[in-house]
Amino acid sequence: MSMKRFLVVAFAMLVGIMYATTGFAAQEYHWKIGHIRPPGTEIDNDVKWFVDKVKEETNGRISIDIYPASQLGDYTVVQERVSIGAVEMQIACIGTTVTKALQINTAPYLATNWEEAKKLYDHNGVVYKATTDLLANKENIYVIAGWPSYFGGIALVKSVPAPGDPSVQKKVKIRVPPIKSYELTAQSLGYIATPIPWAETFTAMQTGIVEGAIGAGAEGYYADFRDIIKYYLPVNDHLEMWYLYINKDLWNKLSDEDKNTLTKLGLQMEEKRWQQAPKSQLNNEKRLADYGITVVSFTQDELNAMAKKVRDEVWPVIKKDIGEETFNKVMKEVK
């Protein structure tokens, strides 16, 4: 080998070693992440923390732009866009338009307190695992971490008769998410259910199409509907669990180092939220009350009656959509 050729080969090897050891060859990414709340809300602040930490720990290689307040579309639409790779990430509750079995995540009254909820819904819980498996296998979505939001309730623009008695028909039409489990829960509690996307709910209440809503909790109603609702009923019908997720094809292309970074930060955000969520729920109920909205109190007997009626009437129906194997696995842990 001539000296000239030797020097060329040696230089090429040296450059290769520098790229491998210094990270010069590492892939750069610029992504979008959506969520449904306005800027400055709890989830928005946590997403900002996550995005900033990802950028910091990847030396700027992974940059993520945040789109709050459903700017990318209703969460169900964005979920489908993440599935096909049109949007890289979202943190939101889970829609069931494509995969009916995902109703396991929104099955009513699986948990009745925060201790039960953490056992079922944290990243080691049976509901979390069932949800993430379905998203990965059915919708090409990889879940990085969870974000427990609150226990849900009903927001109303008018009072209803016997709000604590589920056997009394309220004769009030309320918005429900386009998910069967919510529709059946509303009906079981005595309301007339009308499926409407979250992003269209304020206008629907404003124009009288509906006179209330179910499918969110105090935080969500305060953030988006505090200027129109008059009553809040903390019926605790479901745990609102949100998931931080990414297109699965994109995830599979990432280096192990980048996967580990995203997972570590996602789980840190999740664990911090589990500690904050119970206090957050109480604070947001107080914010509603301070804003002039009547927060109705229920006795434990009333809450138990609501839970029993809904479980008896709703669980057997959604079990068919969820699938007996998955449903029974979760029920084993619930019992």
C-alpha cells in the first residue's frame, strides 16, 4: 500500500472513530407533541418539563414542539395521526374509535380511591399493561409512561333532581365522549347521553345542545368550562388516566440510549404526578367552588349506590367489546 493510500485509509478510520465516540453521527429529531389543555395548566407544565429535559439530556438532538389546547385536533384524531406517523407524540386520554377493547382503560368504577387506582393504573398495573399492549399491537403506538389526571365527575349548567340517587331519571342531556363505557355510565346514572368530542363541548353547552358533560373532572371543567357550568358533581365514575405515547415505528428506530432517556424522564414525570394527583383533585374542586360553581357533596352510601348500579349495568356490556380474557384478568385484580 502506498503511503498516500495509507494516509487516506488512516484518516477515514480516525474520522469513523471520532463519530462513534463523540456522538457526531447521532440522529437528530424534531417532533410535535399534542395535549388538550390550555397553556399554563398542570399537564402543560409537566409536558414543558419533559420536553426541556429531553432536549437537555440529548444535547439538543431531540427537539419537541408542544401544541396545547387541541391545536392538532381532538385527542381521538391525534391518536389516529400518531398511529400513522403524521404526528409523533401525544399525551392524553385514550380513544376507542379504532380499538373497542381499549374501553378497559375507561371502564367505570374499577377503582374508588387513589390507593386502588395506583395498583391498577401505574406502569406496573394490570390496566396500564392491558392498555399499552392493545395500543402497541392494534394501533402502532408505543406508550412511554402514564399521567393520572383525576377521578371524574359531571358538570352541569342547571340543577338536577336527586343527584345522589342513580335510580332517579334526571331528564337532562349531557355530553359523553364517543366511547360506549361513558355513554352507558351516563345512562345508568340517570342522564341522557349525547356523544360529542371534547373540543366541541363548550359550544354544545353554550347553544343548548347539551346541558352538561361527563368524561372529565374538576381540573378539566375548570380549565375549559368554568364560565358556563353552574354545578359540579364529583361522582368519581372513572380514573382519568392519560398516556404519554409515540409512533411505534419511530420508537423502534431510536437508539437504545434515546429510548432509555425518554423512558427515564417519562417515568419520572409519572411518579411525580402520582404524588401530586390526589391533592390536585381537591385543589381543583376548591377552585370551582371559589369561582362560584356549586360543588355537590355526596355521602359514601350515595357513592356506593352509584358504583354498584353502574358496575351491574355497564360491566357486562363492555366486557364483550373488551374481550373476556382481558376483562377477567383485570377483574381478578379489582376484586
